[in-house]
Amino acid sequence: MNQTSQRLAIVPPASTAEASPTHANDGSLVLVGVNHTTAPIELRERLAIPAARLADATRTLAQQPGIREALILSTCNRVEFLTIQDRSPESNPPDLLRFLQDYFAIPAATVEPHLYQFRDREAVRHLFRVASSLDSMVVGEPQILGQVKESYSVAHQVGAVSTALEPLLQRAFSVAKRVRTETQIGSSSVSIASVAVELARKIFGSLRGKTVLIVGAGKMAELAARHLIQQGASCILVANRTQERAAQIAGQIADQISMQLANGPIEIQGTGLACITEVIPFDRLYDQAARADIVLTSTGSPKPIFDRAHGQSFMERRRNRPMFFIDIAVPRDVDPLMNQVEGCFVYDIDDLQQVAAAHLADRSRESAAAETIVSREVELYQQRLQSRDAVPAIVALQQSAEAVRQAELERINSRLAATGAALTPAQQSAVEALTRSLTAKLLHPQLTALRKKSEE
């Protein structure tokens, strides 16, 4: 990460006088988590939260003592917990480390060395960078923004997002859109899917005529399959525990092929090869898998679905023709021991980072521009929050001045009426305008000073 991360330390929040003004009226903003740079995949897969459990995990986190609002972001590359916590010196700080230990049944000593923590301003910066894909394994990939929005939707549904996180998250979405619009960081971005295809090309040299098996309904696997078709794959097999979902994916890929076939066969490096799709019943997965040169897995299985014995069986039936496994699931679908089988090549989500790193240099200029946008947006967000903190004092001063003005007008009008010299409607209007103008001019230095003091 570009930011300086801190090891998680469960310490009391700063007192009101010393606290950062980021959320002075709403509590302290605290973000803790692990990602692909701080924790190995073995730990991340133990912390990974399936979509079906995300609502329960978010609700449970929000119900912890001292936590007002909460959001959980769980992807292949990161698990992060964004919270608004009580600032009151009388309250005990939430024990997030204990929550992780209890909810995930992982000893604190196992997870603590890999955790990073950001507070207030730095937490805002980190969230903006994550949503803008500046903290991703592959900088510029578009999937992360959708994942943050999905986490927000779940947190909103369970009532874990309210007055503090709501505007922060909406601003994060706007910042991500601005980065995507004002820079070229996403114009040639390399997704995890395209990185997987590049690895496959390194194994086979050419992907012309290769057969690909997609196991699971993951979006990344589907995207990778499309990249493989463009590189020459001739057959896409699809297997999923739900037959209807497998047919849906196969249909979507077939539709894309049909669009490309509008003017004839798909042209793959001038070969004119066409690609076909086929659904494989999940109960025949192990019988049919040996047909595939490339296997893309992205299931939600809690344990591997392919092991070393499967690899040995596949190699016997393939007469030792190489077989490439791209495992983009967390937890992993392919036992790492399969790499020991001659002819089997297994790459998991962490391995993809090595290829992704080769593309980062091409995006350094755009990343720098995006970082500038994020830094400016952090400052603007801080100014809005600080100006908001000054609003009650400004309103009180304006109301006090208006009360004095009205009282003085009533006093002078009463005196004039008693002497028979009451003002005409035109004179009354002129005096009204004059006193309003004088009051505004007299208040201007005080209001400016209040706003400036708040910003400082």
C-alpha cells in the first residue's frame, strides 16, 4: 500500500479536544483489515465472507458495543471493516480484534500481525483509494467499485449505515467515478481475468484450438473465458452446481460469440476459428474435466474440489498433455499439491499478482494523476465536515443578530408612533433593507473567522 499502515492496537479513542475533526459529531471513523499485500491467501480465505453471510456478519459487527455504524468489504484480495465508533471518554473502545477472533474462530495472535488500521482522515483516504482501484492488485480494474457498492447495499439493508457512513460512501463513489472519467487509468486496465489469460499463454504458447472448462458462476471466470475466446480458444465447457446458472453463463458466452460471428467466423489471429459452448452436468465434472486444457475455477466451496489424485487421473487420460488450472476462488478450489503432478500447472489469486506487477509501470503516470484527485477529494471532504461543525455556531450568531435587529426596529417604531411620526410603508421598507445590510456587513468578519477557524 502507498499509505503507512499501522498494526492494529486496541487503544481508547482520543478525547474530544484532541480528536481529529473528521467525524467529531458522529464518532471516530476506524478501518481495519487485511489485503493481498499484508496477508497470505491462507489467512484471507479464512477471513473471507461469502455473499450469503455478509448481511449477518455486518449486522453482528454493527451490534458490537461502542460501534454505531459498520460496513464490511470482502473480496478475493481484501477483507476490511469500516466502522463509526463512540468517541466518549467514558465508553470503552470496541474490541475489533476480539470480534475477528470470535466471529471467524481465528486466534488473535494469528491475524493481528497482518492487520492494518486507519483512523479518520487516513481512513477516508484509504476508502477513496480502494473505491478508485488504486489499492487493487491490478490498478485500474473496475470490479472493486461494484464490490464496494454491493457491501454498501447490504449494510444499508441491515441498518448498519446511517448519518456518518452514508455521505462518506456516496462521496467515495463520486471520487471513483471522477478518477475513471478524468484519467486513463481504466482505459487499458488489466483485470484479473486478462492476467489469467496471459499466464495461460505463457504455458501453452498459443491458445489456438484450446478447450476451456469454467467451474462455478463467478464473474471473473466468465470474463476470463471471453478473453480466452479472443485468444483462440475453440470450446468453452461450463459446470456449476446449479444447472440453470451454468446454462445461463454458456448462453451469455454464446451470445457474445454470435455477435462476433455477424460477419463470419471469429477471427483469431487470422485463423478464422469459431468457438462453441457446452454445459457439463456437475455430477459429471470429474469425468469431463480431462477434456479441458485450461480449467477456470471460482466456486464458493469451503474446501478444494480438485486435489492431487484428480490431477494424476486427468494426466493419465490426457496422456500427459499439460493442463492449466486458474484458481480465482477464495477459499481455493484447487489443492496446491496438484502443482506436484507433472503436467499440471496451478495458479491461485496470489500468483496472478506477479503478472499484474508487470503492467503497473504502464499506469504509473495515470496512477499519479488519480492519486492527486484522491488527495484533493480528501481535503474537500474534510473541509465539508469541518464547515458542518461550524454551522451551529454560525446559525446561533445569525439568529442572535436578527433578534437584536428586530428588537431595535420594534423599539424605534414604538417611539416614532408615540410621537405621531410613524414611518410610511416606503420608509419602513428602506429602514428594513438598511438594517439587514448593516447586520450582514457587521457579521461578515465574525462568520468568516468562524469558518476559517473550523477549517484550521
